[in-house]
Amino acid sequence: MALNVVVCLKQIPNPDLQFQISTDGKDIRRDSLNYKLNAADEYALEEAVRIKEKHGGRVVALTLGPKRTEQMLREALAKGADEAVRIAYDDPSAFDVGKNARILAAAIRTLPHDLVLTGVQSDDYVNSATGGLLAGILGLPHASVVTRVVVQERQLEVACELEGGLQRVYSIPLPALLTIQFGANTPRYAPLPAIMKAARQPIKELAPSALGLNGWDAVALPYSFGVRGLSPPAAKGHAEMITGSVEEQAKRLAQVLRDKGFVRR
Amino acid sequence: MSGGVLLIAEHLEGRVAPSTPELITTGRRLAAAFGGDERDARIVVLGSGVRDLANHLAGYTLDVLLVDHPALAEYTGDGYVQALRGIVESTAPRVVLVAHTSQGYDFAPALAGVMDLPLVTNCLALDVEGDRLIATRRLLNEKVQAQVEIRSERPIVVTVRPGAEKPVGPSRGTMTVTDVPVSIDPSAVREKFVRLERPQIHDIDLSGADIIVSAGRGIQKKENLVLIEEFAKAIGGVVGASRPLTDMDWLPKTRQVGQSGKTVRPKLYVACGISGAMQHVAGMKDAGLIVAINTDPTAPIFEIAHVGFVADVLKLLAATLKELKR
């Protein structure tokens, strides 16, 4: 059975880097950041493409973000998405997950969707909220932290990871929403011809009017949200740091291990 | 009674999750911060045949609201959202508190979506200022702390990171358990529970090890595990890993330390090229001696380590092996 799959992707600053706080204290400095596709979303994208390859259908890669996100959408096209849609919400920080989800939900309503996938979390804001919010807003049954998906006619069998390595298995009717866990599959690399082709593919852009809104400020929210400030975290404690050349550090490490009785002699 | 805080207990197979007593601490403090008594926090227990568990939780000296219904025998997102919707509508709390666990962040955002409620997740600390809820969160691999504020007439759904608060123990005396009549339509529970799967262990059990040398993405290549193995052997330890390594199948899943893997308490834990994401730290922070090696001086692992080395882990371990052979 062919499936229309919408996979929500987020472009995030590479979290392995170091960050500085902007002068107003309300955002990180974004002038020289290296952006990438959020890691969990890579698994969601791969799962979407595998489902299409096995059962037929289409994969639409959907994002919310400024123009720079087009690069990520092209990567998704090169890896097997059939169509890319960018919601032209240009707030570079977009801290309010509730607002983001309401806009995404409005866009998903305009797309055929038997299955909506997101990553389990984004590594920048680590909310783990977008998928669940979307399911609630769109009225879809859902499952989170999914490590395995089997499509059976008009339903899915999914395994959801719990703490400590336990998994709950559910059967869920379509249409449905899943948040995909790290390691659910092995994401592919895009072949060069596909990268070349994706560079020429059009990316659909959704303005507020396409979602029936008079602007992004017109999104109806049952609350007001604000960022009070960002700061470097106050360290709970800190390791005693051993400096010096590698040889000096090695001597100290060996000494620590001996002193604490982890090495005989 | 309206206002106050509802906190949703988590349980599996008749046992209360470790995050629930922590959530009780948060709930009491928050109820007091709203200007009320800390007993304006109430514990919600959802399940089937869970009266004993509800009675046990009443020993934490907060009132317990119990929904005991066959449709809640196994956790499902729809079942929890239906039951909580009924309770939230009838009690109109200021805040609904949920632990930020796999189960918690499954139903909490869905509840917020279904009921059109404000939501803030994965919080380390909560405070109240006037009519605002202030949430402290960590972003970008723990490298940035953020304070956000939410103001709303409606109940705010909040998830709290496990480990953020000290758990309370039960105290003397007990409070009441009130059955809440909530109608649940089992046919509207669309996720059907099939089974619970347990990890198959055909490998060493990390949880009993005294010395663990764990590898993370910083070791760069699978081939470099040989060096980690050699180092572990030299100090009588076993090799563990952070999640990315087991995801890539460099090591079996049984070696994964962290929230979704093993929780360990060895005498010595050597973190090799592990940045120290919350998911990993939750599984090893109580080790006796934590030695961390990482090239990034801002890596959060150095916050919880006792001894830290900013170094290329491969070079440092090779050099240390030489030292140990002297």
C-alpha cells in the first residue's frame, strides 16, 4: 500500500561546537555558525525513504526556518525525498516549540499524509515536544522513541524504547505520527548524481498566507512566551584538570590510577 | 479545588519509576511558589489495579487522585491523554508536571496539543514570578543555559528532567486517595499495546563491573576500540560505550551506558572521548572516581568528572599504557 509520508526536519547549529551568547543575552551568536541536519531527523528521513522504497508512495521533507535551511532540504532530496517544502518562518532562533508546532501542523494539513515522522528530539533545544504536539493538534495516534517500524496494510507495528533498554510494542492505525529514535536504521549517504539533481529541484515555499495566516505573529497561542536570557551554565562542579604535554598527562593519569589502587605496583 | 499542581506518577509493572519521587519534590516546591501550601500539589495515578501503588504514593504526604480503569492497564498515549484531559478539565491546575522520560514526553506534548495548552519541556528548575512560570533549561549539549517564561490563563504542561531534583522519601502519616470518575472510551485508544520486550543479554553485564572504560565518538574510528580494550585490560576493567557507538554497531547494545542503556556505579569510570550529554551522564554520574578525556575543554563531562584531561584520547591512552608498563 503506497504511503504519503511527511518527514519534519530541523536544521540546527552543530552542537559539538562552542557557543557564545549574543549581546542582548536572548540568543546565541549566529554570525558564524555551522548548521547541519539534526541527528535524530536523519534517522526519521531514512525511515521515511525506506518505507517508500518498500511500500511505494511519496516522501515530503518539511521544515520551518530561514533560507539557509534549503541546503538541508536539498540534502533530503538527494537522499530520497520526493518533494521539499520550506515554511518561510524566518525567526533564526524559533525558541517557542509550541508556536513552531502549530505552524508545522497547519502546513501538514495542506499535505496528504498517511504517516508523519519527526526525530525524537532536536539536539539544539532538546524539547522532545514537536512530534507529540503535532499528534495532539492534528488528532493523530502516535508513538515516541521508535526504534522499529513495520507497515502492515493500514496499520503499523512499532517498537518504542523506554529507559533501561526495555521496549513497548504497539499496533497503530494509519494515519499516524512517530518520533524516530537515534539508531533506528543506518542513514544512507547521498549518491553524487542525486546531489547534482537535487541542486536543481525546486523547493516549495509556504508563506503565512498559504496557511491562512496574516503573518507569523497571527498564530493563535493560548499563552505568551518569552526568552528571559541565555547564559553559560553554572558548573555544578568541575574536574581537577591535568594540563601539560601528553607525556606529562600520561604520567599523572598512571599515577592517579596507581594511587587509587586501580593498578598493582 | 482548582489551582495548584498536578503531578503525574509513572509506573511500570507495579513499581513507581525513580523519576516520580523527584517530581514530588518539584511539585511541592512549585505549589508553594504559587503562593499556596506545598500540599496544593497532588499526585495523579493512572492504571488498572493500581490501588496499592496509589496508597503507597499517598505516603509521600500529598493527596492522590486515582483513575483505575481497565483501558489503562498498559500505557498508551491516547489512554493517558483521555484520562488526563478529564482530570485537568475538572481540577483546573496551574501546572501539570510530568517527568521527561520516554513515556512522559510521549503523552505530555500530545496532551498540550489536544487541549491547546502551553508546554515547556525538559526543565531543570521551575520558579514563579507574578503570573509567570519561569523555566530553566539546558540547550546545545549542555553548553548554554536558558531561562524562558510562560504566562497563561490555562494550565501549563511541564516536563522535568530526571535527576534535576533530589527524590523525597515517604514520610510519616498518609494522605487520602480519591477515585476520580473519568470516562474513557477504550475504542478511542488507537495505540494497541502488543508486548513488552526486554533486552537479551548474551554479553558481559556492565552493571556489576568495578572498572569501566567507556568510549564515545571521540575515538573516531571503530578500529580504535582495540586501544580502548587494551587500556581496559591493563587496569582490569571492561569496555562500555556512549549511545552513538552502539547505534553504529561498533559495540553491542548491552555495552551502552546511559538513560536508554545501563545505569552503572563502578569504582572507576574512564570516559574516553565522551562529551557528557545528559542521556549518558544519567547512567554513570554516581561512579566512585570519574576520569574524563576529551579534546573539547567545554565538554559537559568535565562538570561531573573528578579528574579531567583535555587531550586526544588515543594519544593519551597509548602514552599511559606505556607508563603503566614501566
